[in-house]
Amino acid sequence: MEDLELKELFRNLGIWLILFLVFGSLFVIILVNKFGSKDISINQKIDKKESLVILIVTKDTKNTKEIKNELKNNNISYEIIYRDRERYFNDFLKKVQLEEKDIVEPTIIYIENKEVVSILVDIKNIDEIKSFIEYNNLSGKGI
């Protein structure tokens, strides 16, 4: 009788262990995708790409949606960096040799051949973005 109870206990523990491993793995995968190293890959993209447009915002930046729409309307692909993710933001600043005081959200940075070509800081309206795009000849390039 005890052998039967012991076998059932081990079987139940095995089932719980398998469930824990499966759901624990899924949880880790979700966390890595949600809070992973996307910003680090931006540094890698700077090394690989000839041209790159980067938008720096915080979660509270009010005109982020309008800026994104204007970039998309001009066929400009871009990467986004959230200043709130301090470690990744600081890694990016080191990569492009900028200081924190150089950035006031929202900011658009145009990088070409691993160097910062142009920065638009503290964007107030869409006309500023249009001028930035025109000045750097970015429209329609699909960067």
C-alpha cells in the first residue's frame, strides 16, 4: 500500500516539475522579449548599417505618436530608444559619443557611417521634423 502511495507521490511531483519547467521557461522567454536587449542591438546596427535614424523618447513623451507617423509618412524606418531604460540609453550614448545633456526628449538622431550627422532635440511640432528630414535628404530613402 505504501509503495503505491509513494509511486503516486513521485508521479505527481514529476508532473509538477515538468509543468514548472515548461511554464518557467515560457516566463523567462517572455521577460527576455519584453525587457531584453533591443537597445544593445541598436549599437550593433550602427556598426553594420551605413545610415540609421534613431528616435529617443520616454514613456511620458507626449508627441511620440505624431513623430512616428511623420517618419513613416516619409518612408523613414527608425529605431526607438527609451531613455527610461537607463543602462541601454547610456550604452548608446557612449557608442555615439554624446552626453546625456545633449538629449532632450523627443530627439531624432541621424547616424551615417557610424557617426552622428544631425540631431533634432526637444521636438515641439511636425514642421521641425519636416525641416530635419528635408535638410538631411531622408525622405523616401527607406533608411
